Amino acid sequence: MSHASALGPEGDVWMAFLGILLEGAPYLLLGTVISGLIDAFLPRGLLEKFLPRQRVPALMIAGLLGLVLPVCECAVVPIIRRLLAKGLPLSCGLTYMLAAPIVNPIVAVSTWSAFQGQDPWWMVGSRLGLGYLVAVSCGWIVGRLPVKKVLLENVVSPLGFAEHSFQRLSDRLSHAATMAMHDFIDTGKYFVIGVLIAALFNTQVLVQPSVQEAVINYGAMDAIAIPGMMLMALLLSLCSTTDAFIAASTQGVALSGKMAFLVFGPMMDLKLLVLYATIFQRGFVARLAIGLFGLVGMITYIWSWR
């Protein structure tokens, strides 16, 4: 049996792969450029001076940073690595990482546009509010864990490194470009692996008649729509700036399922599972995925009682 016939229409797989890759790669590049600039220009410890000393207020502010630094889920991963190296507490870093792809003006506008005729303001407010609540809650929980049980050793070790000293602006810019290139190569290879896995699921699993029939028959039930749409978000691996249009166009699915899709997807999908593994220990990534699945499911189910 040939490779193409074993996987189905080969063109479908590679078209899906290129579609996700071209959608996410520019944001990943943007994130690595920002991470390089952070490494070159942001003094270590400066962020800590602007955050409250109390954990909860600090987490609440971290969850809103996406309003001033709006990035999608692909771009935020390399940025977090640099922010942690510059002294941002792990709990605040995780909160920003989970919140920024949802709590930002670009996603608010795209969600409002997608849900025209479906109470758009309620959907925008609910998506940003629930995403913020989940991110802050996760940051509070992770803040109680030892850093060495969460981060990889090569991420922990730079936290104690001395600051770079630069004599000229050109030296800083050169260093920023070097670090951006390093981060792009380092995270890009894992991003490609995640995209390929997502493309295979999109073209070989989600198109199966049995899967589509299940959506039609059971999509209106909250107890099935919520976990089902979260699983869909995990597999589709869409960008948070465009996923609202997919959710809004899904026929026969309960609104709670659509909301779960919009909150869970930007926090956890196949490509993010691979990207997270460049920063966090694999055991923690698995626990984070399970925890987010349960927390988002519970919160959106309660939200459906409105």
C-alpha cells in the first residue's frame, strides 16, 4: 500500500499542513523577534518592580498584559521563555501565556465579527472573561509548585545568568537578531511537528462520517458538546485570531460547546503541546492539559446555566 493511499488523499494532508503552517508561522516569527528584543533591551528584574508583591494582584495584572502586548498562542511561547529569564515569576508568566491569546483586542474584534447575529457582545465578554478566570486560576495553582518541577533545566539555568553588557545600540540590535534567530529555529522545528500532527488529524480523523454524524446527533447536548468541542479545538489547532469564525459556523452545536472551543483552543492544542515541551517538563505539560480540560469544561458548563 502506498503512502498516499494509507493516509487518504495526500494533497489534503499537505494542503492542511501548509494552511496551518502559513497561518501560524508569521506569529511565531513575531514572537521570536519580540523575545530577542526583550533579551537585548529589558533589564533583568524590571518586571518585578512593576508587579505587586502580593501574588493574587500580580496574577490579575499578568492576565491583562495581552491588552498591551497582544499575541496569539504561537507567538507567546518564545516570549514567555525570555520573560522568565528576565525575572518574571513563573506564576505570572504562565498566567500571561494562557491569557494573552484570548484577552487581547484583536481576538475581541474577531470574536465580535464572527458572532454577528448570535449575541456578539455577550460572546466577546464571556470569552475574554472566562479565559481570564482560567488563566489566573492556573497561575495561582502553579505558583505553589517548585520551579524545578515545572520548567526544563535549560530554562531554569539562565535565570541566574548575569546581564549582557552592550556599548552601542548596534550591539543590542545584533544580539536581539541573534537570539530571535536562535529562538525561531529552536521552537520552529517543534512547531512544524505539531502542525503536521494537527494536519493529519484534520484530514484523516475529523472528516470521517462517524465523527460528523456524532456532531449532528449529540452536539446540542451540553454534556457532550463541551468536551467534544474542546477535543475538536485540540485537534484543529487553529489560531486564536481566526478560530471564532469556525466556532460560529458550527451548526447544531450548543453555545456552551462553542465557548469551550474558544477558551480551551488558544490554551491547549496539538502544536502547543509540542511547543510547551520546549519550556516545561513533559509531566507538567500532561498535567496542564488535563487540568485545563477539566477546568474549562467545568466553568463553561456553569456558564451555560445563565
